[in-house]
Amino acid sequence: MAYSLGMTDVEKEGELSAEDERILRFAAHAPRSSSAREEAVRRELGLSPVRFYQRLNVLIDVPEARRRYPLLLSRLDRLRSCRRL
């Protein structure tokens, strides 16, 4: 699970990695409560919540991820834009 925060496997190969797929599938069905979501991230993905959110933030801008999870990534992009204001 050695990811850089810059270029993803998708940008290198044009496909989502298995780990990126797991993160996106999890995010699509994650608990709404932040504490429950963070606990589930640790338990189900084996990642720290910070690492999960970092990867998810990168994936928002990946065209292949956007193509496969358009509603999820549109929602996350809106949330990210609101937080930057």
C-alpha cells in the first residue's frame, strides 16, 4: 500500500488499482457518522482515516474514478469545494 499522494496508479496505467476500487466502494457505502466511518475505515480497509481521506481526495480528480463513480465523486467534489471557501 505504498501510495504517493501525487500520481496514482490510474494516471500511470489508465485503470483503477484494486486498492483504489476498495476505497471508492467503501466510500459509496460508508456510515454517515464520522466516528463510525473512521472505525470502519480502520477495520475494513486497514488504513488510518487520514490516509483514507488523502487517497479519496486524490481520486476525486482521477478521470477513470469519475467515470466509474460519477455520483459519489461529484458529491465529494462539492463537499471539498465548500470546505475550501
